[in-house]
Amino acid sequence: MKNVRFPIFFATLYLLVYTVGANMGWLSTPVVATLWLLSPVVVGWMAYRILKYGVPSGHTFDEQFYEDYKPN
């Protein structure tokens, strides 16, 4: 799980900088356009790292709908 923390943190920070910077006027139009064009690469890289190095749940969909749900 340690291998997937950095991509998640980086992608979240990237989105935060892009969103806040564009809406507050801190970034110029070419920078916003470049960040927008590179965003699929960042999300794809994050998804690849999670799928390759993430730890599977161990439960099937029939056993447990999602991790927080505990059937009675």
C-alpha cells in the first residue's frame, strides 16, 4: 500500500492546484491549458499504480457490498 500513497497524494495535489489556481486567477491561461491537457496522464498514472501495486480487498462482491458495509 505504500507504493500507491504517493500517486494518490500527487494527483490530489495536482487537482487542487489546478482548480484553485484557475479559479483564483493565480495561473495564466497557457498554464491552465497545459495542466488541463496533462491531467489525463496524471489520473492514468495514478490508476495504473493503484491497479498494479494496490492490495485487493479479499472479499467478493457477493460477500460484502463495500468495505464499510457489514451485513447483519
